[in-house]
Amino acid sequence: MDETTEQGTRDTQAAGGTEDARGAEDAEKAAGSLAERRSAVLREARRTLSRAGARSTLRDRLAYLHESAADVYDLDEPADIYGNGVVERLEERVAALLGTEAAAFFPTGTMAQQVALRCWAGRTGNSAVALHALAHPEVHERHALSQVSGLRPVRLTNEPRLPTADEVRDFPEPFGTLMLELPLRDAGFVLPTWEELGDVVEAARERDAVVHFDGARLWESTVHFGRPLAEIAGLADSVYVSFYKSLDAFGGAALAGPATLVEEAKVWRHRYGGLMFQQFPTALSALVGLDRELPRLPDCVRHARVVADALRTGFSEAGVPWARVHPERPHTHEFQVWLPYEPDLLNETAVLQAEETGTLLFASGWRPGGPGLAFTEVGVRAAGLEWTPEDVTAAVADFVSLLRRADGHAGG
């Protein structure tokens, strides 16, 4: 190869590299632009099935607390210092709701569960924690149980359901704690039946293991189980609940259980850096959530089933092949929708629908679920209670029309 040819090759390679870099830069800009548009429609859409307060502006969040806090706590009381005052009131309220001896406030659920499982490991003498492969600590917490707390997670199953009693009973190695996520979010917010849950707990007891519920979303499980919160929580030795996932608080979590466990957990909370100087904004917002959001969660669960049926009808009438709602009859007020399209196309369409019609049908992002498949999570909150089945099917028709238009442009 002569010098001229070599230089031409280098120029071609450089040009190709520049084009690749520009393509990557364009893709990054497009993703950034879509994220900004999604943030805007989450705030501005006139109609949506779920309007989470976390998407509001700082001004709106502060106004919300200012308008509602006096209804749940005497604002002339001294502010909390290191967990007293309003934080203690919140802990007492949670313990009463769950029927436990005590509860401890934590800034995050990740910390609350690490502490709970660490305490149980010390008491049982076994650091192994049996859980589902899709459990939150395994998927979303960067292996915190093992990397931070010295625990050893062992996976009972990776099936898209809760572990069965036989899987617990026949697991080939000992474990000190069984952790059950109720509902199991990454499998589609699924729950076992009440009888299945009782059998699983009993199987753990047969192995002399304690039972801990990851109940981040336990609040909305009462309709499916047909039991009050205290009866559900009463099956476990300890329970963690979240204040922001369903109750729309600013953050925070609680660990509930026997008084001796909770006292030990508070020691570890301090060691983990969770004993914060003042937490009154979060604690007040959690009390507001318990007063305002918790009572209407059963209505949201029941209406989610109406919405799920209407979504299925809408996609069928629009002629979309292989559209799925999972579970077919939602177990909580949240569920999955699966469609045979790429996630980028679906994300663009969801934002475009809100921009053009003011209706945000799918507020959560679409994620890849396999070749040519994507899924999203749908939640029905207070805003969604106003939707009739006809509203849902009409919104689906608009969405599919825009989807086909966008798909045609993409194909062209």
C-alpha cells in the first residue's frame, strides 16, 4: 500500500470515527431532550392515571406540607431533635397500624432492611438471607447486604412469583432469615394468595428461620389478601414499610417488630449514619400520607382492575398484536403493560401524546423486555380514580394512532 493509499485509509477511518462520535452525541442529546420533555409533561399534563407529588416543583411540595401539616400534628410543639417529637409520633402510629410492639423511623428503606437483617443474623447465628432473585436488595441496592452488612443472600427462585412453601422447605442449605417482598415489584407487583403466604411462613418456621417482610408497598396489599394490615404484618417477625412509594411522603421508612429488635435497630441506625439531627419535614409528610393517601389506596387497587381491563380492551380494539397486562387482574394499584415495540419508540409516543392531547397515559418509562418487546409500570392513584373505562380506551386509541405515526416515520 503506497503512502497516498495509506493516508486515504486513515482519512476514511477518521471520518468514520467522527461520524460514530457525532452519532453517539446526537443520541445522547436526543435522550436528554426526551428526559426534559418527560419531566415537563409529568408536571403539566391535564390528565394522568397517577400524579406523584415527587414530580412537583419545590414550591408545590413546600406548599403541600404547609397546607396539610397542621392537620396531623401540633405545629406549636418543639421541632424534633435526633428522633424525638414528631418522629416518635410517626413511629407510634406505624406500630399501631401494623400491630407491632414498636417501630423505628429510618431515612431510607435500604438502611432499614440492612439493619433488620443484620440484627436477625446476630440473633440466629446465621448470616444467610433467603430471598427472591428479583428482590429489591438483589436488583436495586448494589449488593449492599453483602458489601456493607456482611450478609449472604441466597436465592430461592427466579420465577416471576413469590417463593413457594416447597422451595423454602426444600432449599438445600440453611438460612437464618427468610425475606419476602410483598408485593414483588419487579415481577409485576405480584402477591401470593393468603393461604400461600401462610404456608411459606410456616415452612420457614419449620426450618427455625425468622421471617422479614419487605413491605415497601405493603400498604396496598389489604384488598388482595382480604385482611387488615395488622393481620398481614402479624405473620412476620419484622416488617419494613416505605412512606414515599405509595403514601407520597418526601421519603423515609420504618422498621416495625418486637420492642427488643427495634431498640437494637436504633443502635445500628446510629452506626449507619441514620440518626439525623432533624427530620420533621419528612416525618410530617409521612403522617399526612397516612391520613390522606392510605385510606384511599383500597379504592385505587379496585380501580386499577377497571383500568387494566379497559387497557386490554383498548389495545384489542386498536388491533395491537400481543398487548399484555400483567397480572391480568392486578394485585395492587400498580401493574405492568407489555407491547411489541421498541422502548425508544414507546417513550417518544408517550411524551408526544401528553404534549399533543394533554393526556399522559403512561407516566413511567418503557424498558426493554426482550427482542421487539417493552414494558412499563402503570399506577392508579387519586388522579386515576376519575377515569372511566371509556376514558381509558379513548386514550389508548390516541396512543396507538400516534405510535403508528411515529413508527412510520422511524421506518421511513
